Amino acid sequence: MYSLTFSRRRRGLLAGAFAAALGVASFMTTTAPASAQSVVSGFAQAVAEAAARDSEVAAFYRANGYRPIWTGQGGEDAQRRQALLKVLERAEDHGLPAYDVDDLKRRMANIASMREMGRVEVELAQLFVSYAQDVNSGVLTPRKVDSGIVRDIPRQPGDVLLAALVKSSPTAFLKSLPPKHPEYARLMKEKLRLEALLARGGWGETVPAKSLKPGQQGSAVVALRNRLIRMGYLSRSASRSYDGSIQKAVQAFQEDHGLTADGVAGAGTIAQINTSLEKRLAAIVVAMERERWTNITRGKRHVWVNLTDFSAKIVDGGRVSFESRSVIGKNVSDQRSPEFSDEMEHLVINPTWNVPRSIATKEYLPMLKRNPNAVSHLKLIDSRGRVVNRGAVNFSAYNAKTFPFAIKQPPSSRNALGLVKFMFPNKHNIYLHDTPSKSLFNREVRAFSHGCIRLGSPFEFAYAILSKQSDDPKGEFHRHLKTGRETRVNLEQKVPVHIVYRTAVAPANGQMQYRRDVYGRDAKVWAALKNAGVALRSVEG
């Protein structure tokens, strides 16, 4: 049930505050006030008092002279009420908290005075603003859920939303609020499908085995077969053996879940197959909330880095034109890759690695204390930019706060950044780059960096980025590379970069894609959504 105590605007609102709206017109036509002026002033005073603690709603009513937009006698007010009721009845379709609309309707005919009508007017406005902001830009404030979600949310002010509603068709305006990206609609469609499936018993019994492989027979294989059928990976079959059709179904499942697609149901695959429908449904609800956080113009050309998928994609006109495997930050407190959006401005070919101070003092200083000649491929630089002779330094005299040197690694094939980095300057010091550690890209889970995004195909990524401004992007790239000198190549048009975290993705074609919650962030988001009144539901078909 929808709780009015959890969000910024819900505090102090009555559950079903706009219940009186349905009875407003009849009240206004049947009530005979002593004087029109006293009625108007009483209504206006009630509106002013009720809105006093809500600066945005108060600003709207001051600007419109405290006139009603919900509780007036005109047909436009009735249309707004009806349109609002309709979207609130379907709020759960969006993974939002539920409104008890039936109870609201029952209470709508009980306005006792013009003063009460004024209060209801404001409560209607507040509920509209709360719904509009939630469905447009999210129920939650991301930074409060997890410090690694540093995304800025473009939340529209309440007075702006109310003013826009008044100037628009209410049905059309409310319909325009949810994200327009096709992914959001696909996620909602899958959410409704799974809710109906949940009402019919879900995916059936789990597979009672730690692992299974082709050729095996028995009840566990039958359970695997039946679950794959209900998940949509296998046609109906009476086979009791792990045959070729089951192997292909397992392989398809593995591909959709970011697993090694070998067709063998090992421990990791069995764990994912046995994941409950309820957990997958929660992942979709979380993904819809995350889509609302990225309800922004993404750019006709943009880079899309999904941390949970360990991938970096270049998207042109809604189509993925290039994709590379990636390595993301380790799952430790100060190395997890953050989530945010920025703009790529330039490439650096043959980059120098300016070692972050946190790495210099936490990792390299202890090594230098033990052996001054450790990490000899790195250079110590003093405050004047001069290379320091290690033999003249007593490293034991310094700690993390007093260490006076910068550490750099000159351009080379051994450089920690590899041979190219892609810069979108940001306060988090995160960027995309090459790496000499190529073997890590063969891992299933690729969380090994200090936070930056390493690319498995950095040269090809560079060619694709430069293709919009060069007739020979590969040749241009290698001309700079062959010099061995650090070279900055500016982009003629900046490219938006979006670092996101999606454990549930609904492709235009094919089965849903699910990934591991590698940092545990989605678990936090789901817990926060539940605390805000969001609940899973099953829907009878």
C-alpha cells in the first residue's frame, strides 16, 4: 500500500488526500454560501495555509492567485481529477508505491466546508507532484542509497510541473512523464508478464542438484528440463536425459545471464537457474527505477558502460555500433567504479600514468620502505617536476600524509594505462583505458581495477570514436602511436559517456538479460524501494 511518509512530499499528506475531488462539483453547486467573496477568501486562505510548508506548491498557487485547478466546477478540473485517478490506479505498473484509490474514492464525497475544499485542493496538487516526480525521475535519491551512485538526477520542481499541467491536456501530460526510452517500456512489459506468471505458480520447482552435465539422467534432470520449459528456453519435452536440446537450452540461458556458454549446468549456472522469479521481478523493478534516474538525453552517439555486464558499447542512433569487453573496479570500498554521466573530450595516445595519490601511498610507499628500488619502472617526481634519485630518499621517514613525491609511469607498452586512454574529465578521476593485463578479459567476472574502466579492444574502440572526424581513423591513430610520445587528440564533437549498473536488461529481441549484482548495489536499491512502499505483486491473467 502506498505510504505517504517516505518521500519528500508525502510527509504530512493524508492517505487518499484527494478523495473529496469527485464530490467537489456537486458540493460547489449545492452549497449556498453567505457571500461569494467570503467563500473565495475562505478557500484562498485554506489553500495558502495548506501550502505554506511546501515552497514549490505554495509558489504555484501564489502565481495563479490561489484559484483551484482540481476542485473547481469547470470541466477542466474534472478532467484533471479523472486523469490523476487513472494514473494512480496504475502506479504499480511502473514499480511505484500503490495508492488505495478505492478508499480515496469512497472518501471523496465528504467535503464539509469550503475551507476543507481548499485543503483538499493543495493535497491533490501535492499528490500529483509526488507522482509526477517519482515516475519521471525516480522514487529514491541515488546518493542516499549508495555512495557509489553519484548520478545527478534532473528532478523537475513542483511549481513547474503544476504550471505545465494546467497548460496541457492532463491525460497527455501525465502520459508524457515516464521515461521515453524503449528499454523502459520493455521492462514494464516484462514486469507485467512475470507478475502474471507468478500468479500461475512461477517457474516451478528448483533443480535439486549442485551441477549437471550432458548425458546424465534422473529426477534432477527432469526438474532442470521443466524449469527451462517454464522459463521459455525449451519446447515441451518428455525426455529424462540431459540431451542435446537441454544442452542448447542451457547454453542459451548462460548467454542471457553472462555465464560461460558451454551448455554444462555447473554450480554457477544451477544457482542462476534456481534464482526465484520474485528475485528477477525485483531486479526489473530496480532497473525501471534506474531508467528513471537516466531519463535524460543520452546523445545520438554515446558510450554506454554497463558495470554488471563488464561491457562498453558505442551507440549510434539507438544501435550498438561497437562493443568491447571491460574490466571494472574491484568490489572493495575504495575501488568500486562509480555511476555517473559525463562527456568524452579527448584521447591520449601513449599516455603517462600519473599514479593516484591513494595508490602511491597505500600500495607503493610500503613497498619502497621495504626496498627503495621496488617498482623501478615508476619515477618519483618532486614538487618542481624533477625526477628524484631514490638512493637519496629515506622512505621510512614518510607516511601517507607526509609523502612529498608524485609517482609517474612514462609511456610504454608496460604502462598501466596501456597505449591509449579516453578522457571525460570528472572529479572521480574515472576514465576508459587500455591495459597490459590482457588475460583478465577472459574471466567471467571482471572486477579487478582501481575504479577506471579497462577496455578489451582499446585500439578498435579508438578507431570507432575517431571515425566521425577522420577518413582514416586507424591510420591517424597509429601515426601518433608510432611516435612513442604522449599525444592528445581532441574530439571535434564531445561524446556523452554513461556509466550505469543494470542487472536486468530487456533487449528489443530475445529473452531478458540478467547479470550478477557484483557490488550489491541493486540489493540496496530494492531495500530502499521496499522501505518507500514498493511491493512485488502477482496479477491474475
